[in-house]
Amino acid sequence: MGKDKGNIIILNGVSSSGKTTLAKALQDDLDEHYFWIANDTFCDMCSTKFWRKDWITAINQALTAMMYSIKAFSDIGFNVIVDQVFLNDNTQAEILGKCVEVLAEYPVYFIRVDCSLEELERREKERGNRRIGQAKSQIPLVHNHEAYDCTINTSEESLNSNVLKIRSLIEKENGSAAFKTLLEKLKSTGSVY
């Protein structure tokens, strides 16, 4: 452990953009140990009965639990890579703002993960466990808060290149500024969007 707070790398991008593949590659490449935390894992913790009854409340509760879990990992000095889709829509618009409030004073590296629509659609078909068109429907909702520490593109850049870009960011002093910027926006306007 040896340090006060563990690093938090948040990969934000639409479904099938390559966040999980990138998270696993970062775990293999980075010198320190990083736990992988995925929004799907927390959503899968919800009871099926409650999910069917009120999925909007269920997803918001699951993602709130996730952000406090991320905080707990960092508080004990453990590093985490977070696989997330922050959507600015009528179901989840408050989640990013809550996450910023909880984690703004932590070493958060907020990474924008992009991918071409053509590649997203190919991946959806190949995977077979995604609703076709899900990524396309998320594109206008996922990045409109605008502040990131780093942007990568999984269809235009190699996995190794993207890993090196993120590694360079976390090795740089003061490489994590996006959440502080978003907190200021939240304080002045009431929203991160």
C-alpha cells in the first residue's frame, strides 16, 4: 500500500467500445496492482424481481454503490480501473455528478474511450450478447460533459498504444484534473453537463 489513496482510472465509453479489453490490458501492463470494477457487475447484483419492477431505481442504486466501493478501495490504498458508461439521459443523468462529488478529491484519471460506429456495430454482432444498436443509441449521451484527462480511440489506435497513453498519463504529476473541473462546473451550474 504505502500511499494515502489508490489511483482510480475511469474508462468511460459506450457499450462495446473496448473498455473491458483495455482494463485487462492495463492490469497486465501497469507496475502496481489494479482491481477491475465494472458497472455490469454491480447491476448484476440487483435482484431480478426489483430490476423488473423499477430498473431505473435499481441501476441508480447499483451505480451509487459502485462509486462508494471505488472510494473504499482508494481509501485503503488500492488502485482500481473502472469500466463505466455514464449516460446523460432521463434514467442516469445524476450519476456522473454524484460520482464527481464523491471522488473529486481522489486521484481520478478520467479517460474518454471512443470507437467508430462501424466497429461498434461489428463488435455487437460478434459478441452476440448485446442489443444491436445499443452503442449507437448511447453515443449522443455518453461524452457531453466534455472534461477528460485523456482520449483514446480503440478502432484507430492499437491496444498497446492506448495502454501506453494511459500509463504516461498516470505517471505524469498532476495528470488528473477532469474531475476537479467537473466539480467546479457542478458547483457553479448545478450540473456536470
